[in-house]
Amino acid sequence: MATWATLGRVNSLRFAGALGVASLLALLPSTSGAISGAAQAASVLDGVYTTEQAERGQSLYRRHCTYCHHDDLLGGEDLKVVPPALVGLAFSDRWVGKPIAELFQVLSTTMPWERTKLAPAAYADVISYLLKENGYPAGRQELPADLARLGAIRIVATR
Ligand code: HEC
């Protein structure tokens, strides 16, 4: 990005040209959803689920996930393919740097294993519970079951 010092060195004609481009760019965020979405990009540190939602998620987890990943979310060894831990390093190594949308997509296409599928809202609730158990704060807005909005929320390290 050009600094004011570099701008000061260009001649006035080119400076006017640069301003023209700058004002065009300034118009873009309001006309493009993708860009304004990126501008509001949030992370899991911003309180992206509610306490009630995580509680619903915990009941769903107990009903649909505990069997393989266990109540403590530390995973199991009972199966041919080991159900991984869903907290701590196992979670952060796999998901930090990725948008929640990716976790949502993996869960809603592969879990709770084979053919059983939950409703989209149930996956958002279960993800809320996973976020809570991984130490991310609750907030005032529920986590939406909406891929586009989940794509704008990044999973980052807890600290
Ligand atoms: C029948 C056993 C079983 C159930 C029930 C189950 N899982 Fe899994 N899960 C597994 C296994 C096995 C793997 C590892 C799959 C692999 O490595 O291919 C896994 C992997 C995962 C992963 C990691 C996926 C990845 O790509 O890294 C997540 C997250 C997960 N499960 C969450 C859940 C949630 C949430 C539920 C409940 C909605 C659930 N699982 C229910 C067995 C299960």
C-alpha cells in the first residue's frame, strides 16, 4: 500500500489518478457482499454461540456422538477407525486457521457416522458445544446453520 510519503513524490496528475482508483475501491465494499462479509470476518473468540445453544448441543452430543467420542470428548479406541478427540490439541491441530463452515461441512456429511444425519440447526448446536468445550467464549448471538455466514468465522487458537 502506498504511504503518504510515496504519494507526495508522484506528480499531481498521477496523484489525481490514484485518488480516482481509491474512490472506486471505496465504493466496492458497499456493492459487494463478499467483500463486506470479509470486512466483518469474525473469529471464534468473538462469542459466536450462546450458552443455551451449547447446552442443546451437549444433549445432542450425548445422544449422537458420545457412543464413539465419549462424554469427555477424548475419543475412543473401540472401532477399527479410531474416533479422534474433539478437544485440545487434536481439535486445534485439525481446525485452527479454518472457517467454521469447513467443520460444519465435515460434520454434516460424515457424522454421526454412516447414514444417520442430523438437521442443520443440530450441527450448529453441536459445534457450539465443541467450541465451549475447547474454551471459546459464548456470546449473545446463536451460531447460524448457514454456510456463507459460517465461512466468515475463523477458528483460531484459544490464546
Ligand atoms: C459410530 C461412531 C461415531 C459416532 C456416533 C460419531 N463419530 Fe465422529 N468420528 C468417528 C470416527 C471413527 C472418526 C474418524 C474418521 C476418520 O478418521 O476417517 C470420527 C471423526 C470425527 C471428527 C473429525 C473429522 C475430521 O475430518 O477431522 C469430528 C469433528 C467428529 N467425528 C465429530 C462427531 C460428532 C460431533 C458426532 C455426533 C454428531 C460424531 N462425531 C459421531 C466415529 C463416530
